[in-house]
Amino acid sequence: MAAAQDPEPKPLAELAAFEEGDFHALTESLGRDPQYNDRRLVTRRKLASIAKLAVDEIAAEVAEKGGAIELQSRTSLHQPHMFNHMRVRRMWAYITRGKKEKARLKQVLGAELAKDLDSSYRNAFLCVAIEEAALEVSLRIHPDAWFDGQNLVHRTQKEGYALLLPFLNDLDGFRLKLDNWKGEWICGKLTSDKLAEFFRYYKPGEHGLALEQRLPAPSGARGNAILEDVPEMLVLELRRLAPLYRLVAWSQESDHLFKAR
């Protein structure tokens, strides 16, 4: 498996700003060049440090309110490989449910349905990513994470949109997206009717769901993306997504998987 061949690198000791080289190593030609693996490893460790700090701060914030949450983070490949079609176009760190929560979910789903649960994209996850011309922070549910999508759908069927709507509208700067469709649902401006429209189309297991915020960083105009405080801002944005993640993803406290109860 890729994880066995690719040990998780150690995060940087402190947050570090992104630089021109972080983006440049993801361009069309250099993304295929193994000579840039060391440069991309630096980027990977930067992403790892952002995700690790977010995990720690989310857990501390939940604990302050008398709760508990177990999350874990990993990063994507930094070298050309069969899994990325021999080109590194995008690098990311993702935050998913921890091992204990995965074990509980496996008991609920059964061995056959849960056999690939250890693959991070088969869980709802928080993500911080870099591409050739952008940074991104997001919450994502892959079609293969159908159980988290179904959990969300059943919860809205039970509770309507009154609970979900304020969570989304508190996330100004983010956009709710359905797979690769052109339509977008802009947070801060959503209504119950707009959410109803989204859920008319969204089918767990068929469509991906993304709540994302992107910071453009085109070549020659990286601008705000390389400012010193951007990594800290990305940590804060991941923390902003955490309450919605807890509402959406299956857990013992948010168990709406098999039926609208």
C-alpha cells in the first residue's frame, strides 16, 4: 500500500509561510520531475504542521466545552507515483476521525462495508491544500464516504435545515459545492430554500460534497498567499470548520446513519 511505502514525514516544529518554490514545484513540468521531490517534501511538512496544530487546537476547544474529539492527520504524496498518475498537481494535509472512532464505525457498518475505512478519503475530512496557483481549506465528503453523506442527509430529514443553516452561514468566505457541478451555494447568504435545492440533487455514494475556501495565488502574483500569517489563518479556518464537521460526520454524538430517527 502507498502508506507502507511512504512514511509520514515529521511536521515542522513551527508554522512556516509558503514561498514561491512551494507553488513552482507543482507546475506542469516540475510536478513530474523527481528532482523536485525534496522541495515538495518541505511543502508537505509545512502542510503537516498546519494540520497538526489544527487537530490540537480543535481538541482543546472541544475539551474546554466539556466534550471530547479524537482526530488524526496525514499528508499526501510529494513525489510522482502511480497513485497521482506520475505528476504532483496538488498536495494536501487532511484531518479525519481517529482510530477509536473508526473502530466504532466499523462495528456499525460491518466488516464488508468498512473494509476500506482506513483510507482517509473514505471518511469526511478537513483539508488544507496547495496547488500551482491556489491555497485551499475545505471540508469534504468523497462519494466513497457515503456513510457520512447519508448521516448528513438523514439528519436534515429529521431536523430540517434549521440546525444546519446557521453553521453554514457562520462560515463566510466558504462555498458549498456539489461534485464538479458549476452551481455554488455561498455561505453567509444561504436560505432554507437554497439548502433544499442542494439536497434535492445531492446523492451520497454518487456525488462528492465540498465546503471550500480558496485563496488565489497565480504565478507572478502570489500576493496574500505567501504572507507570514497565512499558515495561522489556515489553522483558524480549519477550526471554524470543526463544528460543522462534528455535525455532519457520523459519530456516537451524531448517529443518523441508517434511518432518519
